[in-house]
Amino acid sequence: MRAFRFLIRRAEPDFVPIGDPGAAQTGLFGRFLLPALARRPTVPRLLRVSGGIFLLRGEDELVPMAQTAYDSEDVLQALLAKFPDLLAGDQLAGDVARRWLLIGREAALPAEEDGSGRWSVDHLFLDQDAVPTLVEVKRSSDTRIRREVIGQMLDYAANAVVYWPIDTLRAVFERRCERDGRDPDTELAAVLDAGADVETFWEQAGANLKAGRIRLVFVADEIPRELRRVVEFLNEQMTAEVIAIEVKQYVGEGLRTLVPRVIGQTAASETRKARSEQRQWDEASFFAELEGKRGPTEARVARELLDWARVQMPRFTWGKGKVDGSFIPVLDYEGQPHYPFGVYTSGRLEIQFQGSPGRRSTISSSAARSCVA
């Protein structure tokens, strides 16, 4: 069980996570308080009871917080962009809470190679393991939340893994930082593990897209029963992680409290997708695994490929697969990364005729010549 951080910041308009520092929490609820009018030196506490939420201010004052609808869908969208912790990364499966890097809002998604944006994804995030996370926001009063939003999200997923080149997403992120007056390196450093390489992070994001390792998130003030069951079903059946997050808003005496709750992580889906942390492969672990699985002959062939690639393409990315390790040499040509082939501990060799992970584009003949020159 995880304890909530107990932190009160008086600077508005920040939301702050709150909880009882002396009690273990179940992780079902995270609570965020906007102290718009809280000016007293006492630290408020939230009490959740059947039928509502009450704010205990000091020891003698109980403030009722009434569940209140958002004024518009855009209000909830803006809150998620400003406070990504509302995506409840500490409630998702795994031992380590997810940290979120906002790539952009209304991210344009094409439906064909080099096409213009056919759809706009409400939010696109990457977590610290470079897993693309597509977020669609609806209010519970919107009738599309029961059926239409499912097809909409599946359209996003099917096209994102094919038509979203990672260099385009990186450019979207950099433009978002410039527009918001944020430094991209600082934003990345807040999410990545200490010592993580930025280039490897972006390469892994591209590889995750190509492999369909993505996360689909439905967000609403209240998740209807019909959507809840579909999310649970999809999460049990799909390789992608599919969840819904309820972010209820409570208002009372000038204070606003947000309570996020993750829906869709059934016991069956968690067992099927159980993971600790992704494994970071390196040369020693890769070849030990390959020889153990496939024998010394195939390990020798892979070693010869690696030695040849080191001469031709001195930059590599080592995979983070939970089951299979991989290495992919990177050919930088005319300012663009190319990934000619990948070798896996399963014994598989993939020839990847693409300009960047997740995009179908043939390596130019001049780039190919530079690879073997």
C-alpha cells in the first residue's frame, strides 16, 4: 500500500496532494486540493464518507464538499495538462508510480503516410519508460462517452502505431515547451530516471509505438457503467493497456478538491500484464540470454552482426523488453536517425526499412550506401 504525500502549498492556483500522514492508504483515491481561499495556518484534512467528502479544517471545523460538474470539457482538459498527477500514476499496475511528460494537447494524428492530421488526440503523454499514453477526455453528460468514444480511441491507437513518426512527436513536444515558456531539458529531467539518456528515451518511444506498447486512457468526471465494462474487457484482451480514470470534483467554501480513481484494472488483466520494471538490456545480458535460448551458433552470428554494425554505425539502442532483449544499430544520415535492423534474444532478425520507429518509409539509397561503404 502506498501513502499519499502530505504537502500543502499556499501558493494558488496549484492543486496539492493531501492525505493523512499517520495512516496507510489503499491507493484507491488520490486527493488534490486547490486552496483558493484557505488562508488559515492549520493543515486541512479530507474525510471521505458515504455520500460525500468533508474537509476537516483544524480540529473543530467540518467543511462539506459537494460533488460538482465541470463547467466544460476544456476545464478538465486544462487541469490534466497543468497537473498530470491527476492521471493517478501511483494507482497503475507496477511497483513504481508512473511519471508523465506532456507531449502536447490536441496532437494531430494522420490516417495515411505523410498525411495531414485527421484526428486530434486530447492529450499525448509519455511515461518514464517512454510508453505513449493517449488520453481522451469527456464529461459524463456527453452521450458519446458510452459508445462513440470507444471507436474514436481505437482509431487513434490503430493509426498512431503506424503514422506517428517519433521525430514528429519530438517536434510537437519542443513546440509545446516553447509556447509554454518551458525548457525541454528540464521537463525531461523531471520525468526520466537519473542518468537516463535522452536520445535513448526518444528511440525507445519510437520502438514502443512500433510494437504497439501504448496506453489508452479515458478520462471523465464519472465513468458510466457501459464504458467501464468495455474498458475492463479491452484491458483483458489487448496488448495495449486500456484504463479509465474518474476525476470527480468537489466544491465547498471556495475550495476545490479533485479525486482521481483508476478503473479497468481487473485481477485478470493485472495478472496477464503483470510487470515489475522494464528490463534494461546490455551487451552482456543480451548475449547470455541469446546463447541460453538459441545456442552458441546463433549467438556467434549475432556477435558478428554487432561487430560489423559497430564499424558502420557506432550508435546503438539496447531494448527494454520484459521478455526478449534486443539491439538496434542507429544510422544517422542527413540529420535523421535510421534503424536498419534489429536482433532479438528470441533469435529473430528484423530488417526495418523505415526512416524512424513507427513510420513506414524506405531508407534512401544514399543512406543505404553510407551504411555499407
